[in-house]
Amino acid sequence: METRVVSIPRGGSSLGHFDDSKGSLDRLEFWHIEPEANEAVAALQPAAEHLRTKDTPVAFPTETVYGLGADATRSGSVKGIYEAKGRPSDNPLIVHVSDLHMLRSLLGGKGGSDDVIPARYKSLIQKFWPGPLTILLPIPDPSPLAPEVTAGLKSFGARMPSSPLALTLIKLAGVPLAAPSANASTKPSPTTAQHVKDDLDGRIEMILDGASCQVGVESTVVDGLCDPPVVLRPGGIGMEDLRSCPGWEDVVRAYKDQSEEGNAAPRAPGMKYKHYSPKARVVLYESTYRAGKDGIVAADADAAVALTNGHTHAQSANGNSHKRVGIIRTKRWRAAAGLQCNDLHLSAGRDDDHGESSYEVYAGDLQNQEGHVIGEVFDISLGQDTKRIARGLFSALRELDRRGVAMIFVDGIDDELDIAAAVMNRLRKAASDIRA
């Protein structure tokens, strides 16, 4: 199967609009495609036709990560997602809608009535949709959704993305899209079209290139059908933001930062299975690990120096096997994070060629205690800003994998109640070892 990357003209918000002149939830009733967005709409039409008629999914950008979309009402189409990703069949999928009219049709609603939307969700929808928030809803009987979407559960997750490209694609297709992240199962989520191609080349027919994603981690998943309401997966909307909404003042956390055990189907994506993992061994330093506040501790530095990287092809001057070590810095560490390193310099990366500007990659010579060059260090700083860290996290993990590192050291951040919780949740699931 040949995979085509289709560039979508950068139109941004000019692709369409909601009617902001209306109040409450009425403004989200219909997504209106702008008639002057002819070029971008024409580029999206073949993908929309593909989604309506074929069983191979289409990768497309959202504000969070790239999604792998398929018609959520057809079993053959949804099965194509699981096949392309290598995803376990008991891991449910989130359904993406273009507007509330489409959502109500999934819930069995008629006309413009709000009644089919549970009352507790209305304050969240009004404040956070469209955006990185997924809500769990009851499945009507009969259900228009393919059974593979819900993995045997009695509820399904629904989201209205804020990406104009995603909303327009769904509207043109005329069907809700089941759309997990467009990566191979367990790998870091993709935030550029190139990331998707790296994982799924030859497995899908079409990738829509709409530049890099601005949030960088998946949506927050909440369940308001129980009391108290719960967060099943942290994401782009923080706990304190949720608590500011009527009916959500007592929302509690119901997720684990490691993969959950057991045979029951997970209530939301990201709960049960190992996720977000690069090929390299990841060593995560929690922000509470005092011994690591200034950088990598001596025992880990020695392990990095002793580690032979089987993926590399070079030899150092003294004949030792060449080693490659990666560092992802956030708020505490300085360049090289305490590893003995020489000639650290800016190194252009693949992501620089695809519009990613959330970090820079520096490369230097890794030295042993005698000062001999035994390998390379690749150093990435994601900066101090939590949103910037979230935006660059998955891309940084993929970048270091691309450079063939055998070990990645990551400086964690405070596990606050905003998007930092999502960052640390993903890192803990990706980590081979955690220093706490």
C-alpha cells in the first residue's frame, strides 16, 4: 500500500466558523464551512470521500496530536484503525464530531433539543468545546456506532476538536470519526505528518499534512455519568479548570500513571496498556528526586557511559564502541545535565524541516572519566513553560529515537493540576526506570 502525504493549504480559522452570535450551546450547533476556503476544501474533499467509502483510515491533524480517522458508524472502517495501529481490540476509541448537531444524532436526539446531552456536561461543553476535552456519554439503543468503537462498554467518548481542519474534514465526510492517535501502538504520539509517516508508511493510504500540533498531548477524558465525576485521562484541560465549572467542583482523579493491570476493558484510551514509549530506555527523574535536582546522578552517568549502543555504526578514536545518550531537559537541568561532554553545538534536526520550533537539538562528544571520547550526547531543552514542554514532548522522544540513542534521561516537572499532570502521566508510562 502506498502512503500519500497530502499538503493542505494553510488557511487556519478561515476554513469555517461557529455562530458566535448565539448564546449558550446554540453557537456550537453547526460548523459552517467558509465558501471562500475553496482551495483548502478542495484538498480535503478526496479525504472526506475516502472516509465515507473505504476501510483504510486517514491521518489528520488536530490541536492535540495527529489522529487516525475512520467512519465511526462502519465496522469495517473502524477495524482498519486497529489493524493499521496494531492496537488491542479492547482499547476503546474516541469519536470526533464537527458540531452538536452531529453529536445529538449519535445520542438519538431529534432537532435542536439539548435534552439528550446529560446536564452535567453542558457547563464543560460551553467552556471547553471545541477543544482538548473528551466526555463519556451513554450509548443509545440502538446505537449508530460500530461496536468496535466502544470495546464492549456501555459508554463512548466524544470530542469536538478545535482544529478548523479537523472540523471541516468531519463536516465534509458527514460522519463522526473514530480517531485515536496516528501512531503505531505503544509508540510516542505524533505531532507532525512526518511522525505519522515514520510509523504508518505502507499501512494507510493518506496523511493530511496540516503543520504541527499546538497542544502536543491528547485530550483530557472525563466521566460525568458517575458521582463524583472523574478524570480518566489527564490531557489538555487541567483539573483546576474542570473544577471551575458548575457540577465539577468535586471532580477526582481516577487514572494511574503506570499501565493498569487486569482483564477488564479500559474505560478510556491510555488507561490499560503501555503507551508513548520510544525504542530507547527512558530514565525519568521526578521533580521530587532531590539527588537529581542538578542533573544525572553518578550511578546513572556511569551506566550511560558503560552502555553499548547496538544501533550505531561508528567507533571512537580509542576503539571503544560508539555510544549515544539523549537528554530531555525542562525546568531544572543545565546543558548536558552533568554528563561529561565536550563541544556541545547546535545540530539541525528533522523536525526543523517540518515547522517544529518548540525545541532545538544540541550534539556533543560523550567522554569517559579519562576524558576519552566514547560517543555522542544529544541534548534537547523543552524550556520552562509547561505548555511548551507538552507541545514538544512526543516530538523530542521521537527525535532522539531517530538519532539512535540507547538511553534517554528526562527531567520531570512538578505534577501540578494543569497540563503538567498530562506530561508526567505520559512520561511515567514511557519510562523504563523512575527516579523518585
